[in-house]
Amino acid sequence: MEENHADILIIDEAHRLRAKSTPRVPLIERPLISQIEEIILASRVVILFADENQIISPDEVGEPEIIRHAASKLGTQYQEYIPLI
């Protein structure tokens, strides 16, 4: 997918994101970056809904710190909102 292909990308259950995408394509065509980086690059604005208390499997990497790191690595603006519950 080309960069900024979409205007807005909304991901629910973002805590279920994996370290790497594993599409069913030949190895040579698979992305070399993390799934979070793929998502950030795919859209101008990305909204992620994540609950780090619901991470089920060790290969799920949707923790805020990992998302923050990916945004910083790519030089993108990052804003986090925490519900007042």
C-alpha cells in the first residue's frame, strides 16, 4: 500500500495488532516494517482504540509505548487520550 493512501484509518481493538503482518504472499513481497508502522504510513490520520489490559497473546503488540515508539521513529505526530473512568 502506498503512503497516505487513506485520509483517516480507524482501528478498533488495536491492542490485538501483531509485531509483523503475515500476508499470504511470497516472502519477498512481505513488509519489512512492523504492522503498526504499516498502519501509520497507510493514512494521513490514524485513530487507534486500544486496551492494553486485553492483550491475549504474546505476539500482540498494541501497547501504547510500542505505538508511541513507532510514531516517533516515523516522525509523525502522536496524541494519546486516556478515558476519565
